[in-house]
Amino acid sequence: MELSKKFKKLRKDLNLSQSQLAKTLSLSTGSIYKYESGKVIPRADVLSRLEGMVAKQEHNSIKKEFNVNSKSRIIDMSKQNMLQVINMQCERIRLLENEIAQIQEK
């Protein structure tokens, strides 16, 4: 992939406009346009900062997804534990009912 297309793709992956990215990187909107059109090759430090922004966003997305999945697993485990407790209590009630029935038969 051409560097200009990669630059544009990274910006779009961040969901930023050219002017928003320019502001974030302390560049002019014209510089971003020139990088994306292939008229100028971005400096290594600019590419590095852009890729760092994308990596950070991906990390945050993964972290957020992990947290959501973790909460779901905790809720699922809590539900399972509650069902086990309910089933155990139901079993205890059945046993007590049987004992009561046996006592009443005597």
C-alpha cells in the first residue's frame, strides 16, 4: 500500500477529519492533505505519532471489549451460582417435606 493511502487509512481508522488530525499532531490541514495525496512524504516522527495513536485506540478497544466480556462472565457466573443455591434450597425443602410426611404417617 502506498504511504499516502496508508496515512489516510490510519486517519480514517481513528475516525478523525483532516483538520482534527492536523490539530492533534500540531500540523496544518494542508500538510495532512499533502500527505494523503502523495504530494509530500510525511516525516518519520509524524508517521510514528499517527501509528502510536492507532495502536493506543486499538489497545483501548481491546481493553474495553475485555472489560465488557469480563463483566458478562461475572454476571453469568453469578446467575449460575444463584441457580445452584436455589436448586439446593429446593432440594432441602423436598427433603424436609418428606420428613414431615413420614412423621405425620406415624
